[in-house]
Amino acid sequence: MEIYTNLTPCVNGHWFNAAIHKVCPECGAPAQAESNFGATTSPDSVGNFGATVAPGAAQAAANDYDSFGRTEPARPVSADAGNFGRTEPVLPNQNDSAAASGMFSPTVSINHETENHVEPVVGWLVCIEGPMRGNDYRIREGYNYIGREVGDIHIRGDQTISRQRHARIAYDSESHQYFFGPDEGRNLLRVNGKTIMNPVELHNYDVLTIGQSKLLFMGLCGEQFSWENV
């Protein structure tokens, strides 16, 4: 005698042979809906029990798809494509030695000369002692700010001079006078060996002490010469 098998779960999760029992013999609950688990087939040549077919398996096989559709292989991304494009390295300016060494670019001094105009020189400072001994610095009309790296006059190499606005020297074209005094520097200033706390008038051959540097002052304009009279 052949016994047909139709294993089906009840709503409480107990499995029973629906071919023999209409309800679960363990708890008396009905079987779950057939559509949730797929249909079972009658016995076939495989064995005494029919094979359980997964939901939608026949249709998937016919369409050559699995339950989630066909899986496509991943495609490689080209080197020059992407959401953000290719990243290019930032190269330092080869003409800038400070930038190439990882430091800030050097400060460029103020250019007093343009294509159609040259701001006249009204005097000079000549370094007679210190790291820049022998160098001369031009003085222009109005304020001339003195610093180690930034300003109108750069006295490089002297670490006792502030980076910028340590002192200032000025020329008044109306009175033909020169003045020298402190600005934002921490170290004291001296004129002819005397400490100054406020601006003082300068005369030719005065010696200015800024940090560890000494500068000789020479004025161009005065009673004998003035750019306004040329």
C-alpha cells in the first residue's frame, strides 16, 4: 500500500502529513497557507516522498533567473573616471626655494618703482656693524618701516630685530627734516649711543642702533637739494 506524503506546517509551526490529517494532530491547529511554502508533489521516482518545490522555482528556472534576478559581474572602474575625477598632486613652485623646502614663501619687499613713476630716494642708511655690514638701504619720502623680513627696509640676519615694524624712519618734504623712532619692536633703539623712547630728528652721520646692528644715516635732501626744486 502506497502512502502519500504531504508534509505541511501548522500555524503553530508543527509539521504533519496533510495527506492523512486535515489538522495538526499535535495541537489541532489548521495548516498554514500553501502559498507561503510552495506546493508539495506526489511521490516520484526519486524516493517514497515527493520533493518540495521552493516558491517560484519553476518560473525562475524558465526565465533563467534565481529568486533575486541574475547577478552581473562587477566592472572595473577606469583610472580617469569617478564621481570626483582624478586627484592631481600639488607641486611646489620650483622657483621658490622656501616653498620647495616646505616653508612659507618669502616676503617680497615693496616695489617703489613702476613703469611710469619712480619714487625718489631722499637718503640712505648704511650698515656699519652687524650681520648686514656694508649694505645700504634707501629712504623714501614719508614713513619707512624697518623690520627683519617685512617692511620698507629689511635688515636680515639680525634676530634681535622684530620681523616687522621694529622701528621707522621718516622724511618730511615740507620741513626737509628726518625723524627716527620706535614702532612695535621689543628691543630698545639708540641714536649715537643714547636710548630713545620717542622719535628724534636725525642729522647726517648719526649712528642708529637697532638690535645688534648699527646704521649710519645720510640725508640727501635739505637746504642744498630738494626734489621739489629740480
